[in-house]
Amino acid sequence: MHMRVGIIGAGWIATQHVATLRHLGGAEVVAVCDVDEARAKELAGGGATYTDWRQLLAHEKPDAIFVCVPPLAHKDVTLAALDQGIHVYLEKPIARGLEDARAIVDAAAASKAVCAVGYQWRAVEVLDDLRGALADQEIGMLIGISFGPTKSRPWFLDRAQGGGNLLERASHTIDLERAIGGEVVRVQAAGGRVLLAQSQGERGNIDDAAALMLHFANGALGAIQVAWTRDGLPGTYSVDVLGSDSVLHLELDPEFSLRGQSRGRPVEATMRQHPFERGVDRFLAAARSGDKTNVFCTPEDAGGSLAVAVACEEALLSGGTAAVPSF
């Protein structure tokens, strides 16, 4: 089935999705919507352009849309598309707050359309090898590192609009640690006072660096260190997993490989397909088949990760321990 796709929001991540769709084939970007018409035209490459997503849905009637707007704007466009039976690939986080997230989860459950959320690290191929190496073992600790530059956007610098490093960047690692270790029941967090990336010029009210501690339901601990660094500096992204009879290192962007030891034997695996591409490919396949469960990250999965991130925000402000709200 040839898919007609609309893009809502024409920022950096949307350009990555358009390039991926063109590489995969079988899907045509028929329209792009952005409040900046010139930016929409540049990305559309001859396709239709809009400054109002409602007009795009009404006039183009796409099979699927990619929602690439700031988190505060996720709910309305996603609910409208799902209500019309349009498949939705929703960039992470699922929403800025839990009320909007619950509305999206409920709408996805009621719709016949497929909805996936773009936590791409769930699509890392070697996760299957990691889970196999951990079979019948208890996980004791997960240690996530996320250091590197990122694109500065006005809403990213505003804690109220985008959640800063915690929601935009650390939530990737929160979601991955949940995918490996299970549910989180309470959290602790601390923010750094030293400006790393923001010392270059543009300033906001977010922390450039933060340290999170996750307490898992099974008694395991999860540590996450996240930092936004200056352009030109190398990035480091990884998760280490300590099991009852294993030590495993999951190297993330750009290598996406696994190495370590489990039950006295070496473990080593590498990716064949980039997880960003693999996640989009799986979404398109799920949309063609109508199988709502055949995506790497469902709205409910992403809602659970948002609940942990929201608790981390509370802990960051209070300096104490925060319970994760049920989702």
C-alpha cells in the first residue's frame, strides 16, 4: 500500500523524517504544515504547504501524519487525526503534561488508526540480544549517560513549554531504562548550576546538566546523567546494565552496539538498521496492516515514561523524593 503522508511542523526533526521516508520508499510526503510558510515550502520539495494543520487534514486527507510540533501542541492535532482515522507518528515526548497524554492515550485506544511515539531507542536491534543475555536474571542497576550538543529552540529553553533537558533529552533514557528494567515507582533529581551550552549566548530557565535516580518496582536502581554541551564537542550516549550474573554495555548513538559478559560468556552484537529508520519502518508496516500493537513505542508506553519525567521535574524543584503518578 502506497502511503500518503503529511508532516506537521517543519523543524529539524521533521527534516530527518522526510529524508527517512524518501529513503525507505512506499510513502510519499504530499504536504507539509508549519507556521513559517517559507520553512514548510523548503521541506515540502514541491508538495502542498499549509500554515494551519486543520486545512492540511481537510484538503489532503493523508493516510498518516508525522507530528513534529512542540510538546504543548501535540494534543489537538493528534486527537483530530485519530478521530478521522489517520495514522499518527507522534514525536516524543507524548505531551508536555499528563492530562494531555491521557487524552492522547484514550483517543488512540478508541481509534482504528495506528499511533506510535518516537522514542527511537526502543527500536535498537541489540535490545533483543540484551534481553536474551538477561533472561532469568535480576537487574540490579541501570546507568544511563546522555552528554552532547543539541539544537536550541525557543520552546526548548523554556521549562514550562518544553521541559528542557529533562523532558526533551533525559526522557529518551528514562524510556529506555523502563523498557529494560520495568516500572519506576519513585525518583530523585538534582540540577547543575554551571552553564555548559547556554554560556554560548541564548539563555533560558533550564538546567544544562541534571542527575536523576530512578527506583524501580523490583528494587533496582537507575541512574541517569544528562548534559547539554557546546556545539562541536563529542557526544556520549550509553546505558550499562548490571544483572545478577552479567555486566552489559549498550552503546547508543551512533554505534548502537552491545558488549559485555553474561553467565561467564562474552556478549557482543551490532545493529543492521539504524533505530530511527527502523522505528519509522515499523510504524508504516503497522499502519498498512492496521495492527496498532506492532509499533516500538505505544502511546501508553510513552505516557508511562512521561509520568516518570514529571516526577523527576517535581524532585528537581523540591530537592526531595517524588512518587511517580500512576498512568
